[in-house]
Amino acid sequence: MNSAIEMTNENHLYLSDLGLVAALSLTFFHEIKQGEKKKVFFVFENSPAIQEAINQYWNGNLSVDAKTYSEQIKSIKSRIYQTQ
């Protein structure tokens, strides 16, 4: 299991790595779950497509628009602060 994947089950991935979450959320739907000690998880539906995107991200082969990616990070940070 990739170290950025905090928890997984057959149907869902629980991620907390901001960069990975930002990249994936440009394509895949997610929801936010509050963990212990103010830790936030982003829950994605597990699928072969998202597993491939995660591998591409960590191998440096996932292409996203730089401006959109930057805006997505800001949006995710805002959502994190709203849950706390």
C-alpha cells in the first residue's frame, strides 16, 4: 500500500496527502471525513482508474493544468479549515 493511502477497503481510499488529493480531485469525486486529532481524510471511490492515476502521480507522469492544480489546492485548504 502506498504511504499516502491512510486507509483502504474494497470500495474506498482514504487519502491525506494534499498534493495527491488536489491532483486526483480534478478528475475524481471525493468527500471529506474528519479523523482523530483534527486529521482530515479525503475519501475517493476505489477503482482501477484511480489506482492508475495514483501510480502516475507518484511516478511523475500525471499531467494536470498548473493553474487549475494551484486553484484546487487553495480550494481544498479552504474546505479543510471549514471542517475544523
